[in-house]
Amino acid sequence: MSHQPNSSITLKSPRVIVAGVLFLAALLSSFAFAALSDRSSAYWVVSHPVAAGSLLTSGDLELVDASLVGNRDLYMVEDLSPIGSTTTRFIAGGEFVATSAVTEDLQEFDAEQVPLNISASDIPATIEIGEPISIYWVPEPQDSQSLSTPELLLTGIFLRSIDRKSSNFGNGLAITVSVDNSQVQRLLAGTSNGRLVIVKSNG
């Protein structure tokens, strides 16, 4: 009498063992993913471009939930509010606020916000708040036949704000620039005669 081969799969079968290992791996992965998700925190993000030397207000910031595994100590969580701090560099819109990008020591970045009135033709149409700029001073020509030579007045400064609506009334554009306090006098002297031209710089 012949014996039929035993085709049943026992618990020690390689296929059962492999299936069990895969199941456990998937289960552990799901637990790990859930654990990482639970580690998400609320971080401060700037809602629009912010120039260096700007005093951050609640209108500049918003809270975003994120899981910055491995980098969470580099950015400001909800409990470390940057409101009232001064930016030490340009921060792009939507960027997480790094702890190194703000300071409460005004002597570390001593800047003034200087308002200027610029002709709409003397500033790039596509310029955005927070961009680094250079300012050239163009003196008035001595007569109709002479040429005025532009002079680089300031560079490495930042555009803090711009009011394009003001140009609709023929009064030019009202802008604010962030300038080191040691350069304010030089900038204001350039407004006494001639005109100021704003140029985008490479930073």
C-alpha cells in the first residue's frame, strides 16, 4: 500500500516563516510611522518675505504642524515665540523660522527702517519685499546738455515694504528700506537733490 505525500503546510514551513516575518515587519513599520507622526509639533513660519533687520509681529507669522525629525532643535516651536525678535537675515515666505535667523539683542543687528519716495520708473516692477537691493543716487544734470553720473549710494540693504497703490495718485512709490543705522545719514543726504534708483542685487 503506497503512502501519499503529506502536502499540508506546517508551522515550521519556510513559507509560513517568511510570511510571519513579513507580517511582523509591516506591523512594526506601521507602529514606527505612527510614533513619528505623534512627534509632530507646531513650528513658526513666516507668512511672507521678511527683510533682515525687521521686527517680527504676529502679522508676519503663523503656526504650522510639522515633524522635523533630526532638525527640530534648529527651528522655533510654538513655545519659543519669535514675536518681538529682530531678523538677522532675509527669511523667505513660508520658511520655518530658524533660531539662528532671529535675535533679541538689537546690538547684534542694529538697523533702522527708512521710508523713501521713489519714482515708479526708478524701481524694478517685479521687485518683492525682503529682496536685497542697491540704491544709486543720480544727481540732477547741470544743464540740458550735460550728463549726470550715477553713484552707488548703498548696497546690501533690504526692501522692507512697498506701496504700489500710491503711484496711482502720481506721488511715486512709497517704500521702506532696512538700513544699518550708520548708513541712514548717507541715505537721507541722497534725497536732498537728484533722485534715487533702486536696483536688485545678488545678495
